[in-house]
Amino acid sequence: MWNKRFLFLWAGQSLANLGDVFYIVAVITVIYTATDSIFFTSMVPVVNVTMRSAGSLTAPLLFRRFSLQRILFASQAVKTALLVIAAAAAEEGRLLLFVLIALIAYLDGWATPARNALVPRLVPRDVLLRANGLLAASDQTVYFAGWAAGGIAVVMLGADNVLWGTVGAYGLAAWAMLGIGYVPRSEMEEQTEKTDWMTGWKWIRRESRLRLIVVMDVLIGLSSGVWIAAIILPFVLKVLGQGEEWWGYINAGYMLGSIIGVSVLMAAAQRLQQHLTRWILLGTIGASILTFLFAGSSDQFAALLFSLLLGPVFQMQLIAKQTVLQQAAPESTLPYVMSAKDTIDSLSFGLSALLMGAFAEWQGPRAVYYLSAVLLAGAVFLSLRIHQARSAKSVNVSS
């Protein structure tokens, strides 16, 4: 079912993601140890999100000149070189370390839309949902295992050694990108119009289905800030009345639920492929209801159960939505659409972390989860419109 080029893409992205997790854990440790400052440490994810958004915003400038495979390889190779400098300068240059973090995140802003746009060119249309599911399952598994393993590795080996080990993972990821090879021109859709920096934004504005998906993702992105540590930890301590370890259990429950959900989705991909918009709708409804129930829970085991169930429903709508988006835009413009969407997603999450933190400070940690559920309810309305539009199109085609 899978061809060699897609397997190289999957392996390379898995190694790159594992390296990302280990390197962030090591860098946070180095900066906190050197500064003893929570503020400087908290700047790591802020710099990461900001520069990734900037990278996604400028990625279209590359898509006209270079192939997606070349962009993936070049970004990973340069990330490897930057990490070598970061590992060598970890002890001496904290300012340099922040600059390197920013540059690595900027390159990730190139790689993410390139990867998502490349998938439909490497696999047949009838297995696209399963391919997206495999990539999502790998992402979730790496993050689930990587944060725990990264923390243990830093304690046992030291942050410097973990950074050097991550250089190896990055190097292997770059080598895997070479294995993808180049997609022959005959396999690509010929460009039907001139592309430029604004091509993705123009397509999103022009196509109603893309526009609905993007607006829906803005609402979901704005709702997602409630799951950052700065909000969920006070919820565990003040609302559930439990220790910090329950923050870890709830996070692990969500990750485990995501992995289980993606596995089930991949197993049933053949049947689900024809009803993608239905699964977007059901997944969004489930996310809104479960977030509301999580907000109202006062028992730690109930909160853990709702967190576990949120994993599958979030992944259900995410993978189905990704597949619909990949099918909605022409192949020649898909990288531009993905770049615009990745910029919007990153900015929405960053804004959510800021606004949800302020709202939690004002109204308390329980209220912010109710607000998240309301935003997801708004996303349900948009997902219903997407489903209705797809159903109406199917009726017109059949008639």
C-alpha cells in the first residue's frame, strides 16, 4: 500500500519530531539552569510559535523556485547545522541560544506546509486518509513518548549530551528526506495560473469550503490554549485539588487517547474515506461536549476519562479535515494554501495562550474551559455547514 518515497517521508518526519522534542527539553533545562528564571524559560515556546508563524508566512516565496522535497531536505539540513552550533554554545551563549531557537523554528515554518502538501503527491487518493492518519499517529506517539524520555535522558545524560544526540536524529532525518527523491513533472498538476506570495490566501478567500475550514480552525485554535501548562496546572491544583502529578496523568491520558483514536481511524479508513465531512462534524461535536464535561468535573478520575476521550475526537476531526483540505485545493496551489493555513493556526494558538491565560486569571481555571467549549460549539456550526455543502454537492453530482 505504501510506496518507498512516502515511507522515507514518514521516517524522516518522525525522526525530526523526536529531535524537536528532545532539543526543546534540553534547551529549556539549559536556560533554566543558567538563569534560574521562569520568565526566560517561558520565552522558549513564545519564540518558537512566533518564528514558526513567520516561517510559514514566508514559505510561499520558496515554493515558486524549489521543489517541496528540496525544501524539506534543505530545512532539515540547515536545522542540523544550527543544532550543532547550539550544542557547542549551550554553556556560554544564552542569547545565541535564543537566536538559534528562533532560526530552527523559522525553518519548521517552511517544512510543515511542504510536508502536508507533499503527501497527496506520494500516495493514491484512496489511501490519503490512512496516510494522514499514519503521520498523525507518529506525531502523537513521538510527543507522548518523547517528552517523558527526553526528561529522563536529560537527568541521566545531561542536557549537553542530549543536544549532541539530537544532532544525530536531525542528521538521519535529513538523509531520509533525500530518500524521497523528486516527483517527476508528469505526476504533478500543471499550474493553471501564476502563483505568488498571496496565492494561498487568494484560494482560501475564493473557495467556500477552504474558507469554512480555515475559520473553523481559527475557533478551534482560539479554544486550544486551555491545554497549555499555565492553565491546566492551576485547574488540577485548585479545581481538582490534586498534586502536580495529575497534570502529567491528564496530559498522558490525552496523548494515549489520540494514539488509540488514530489507530482506530486508520483501521476503518476504507469506510470513512467517503464520509469525511461527517467525521469532521461528529469530532467537533464530541470535542465541545467533552470539554464542557471536563470543565464541570471535580473528580480527578472523571477529568482523566474526559481527557482520554478528547484525544480520539480531536484527532478524528483533525485528520478528516486535513484530508478534505488536501482534496479541495489543486496540487499546484496546495503548498501555498497549507502555508497560509499553518500561519493562521500558529497565530491562533499563540493568541489563545495569551487570551486564555488572562481570562483564567480573571475568572478562574474552571471558567476558561467553559469558554473553550463555547468556542468549539461555534466550530460545530461551521463544520455543519461544511457537511451540508458536501452533501449538497454529492446530491447534485448523483442527479
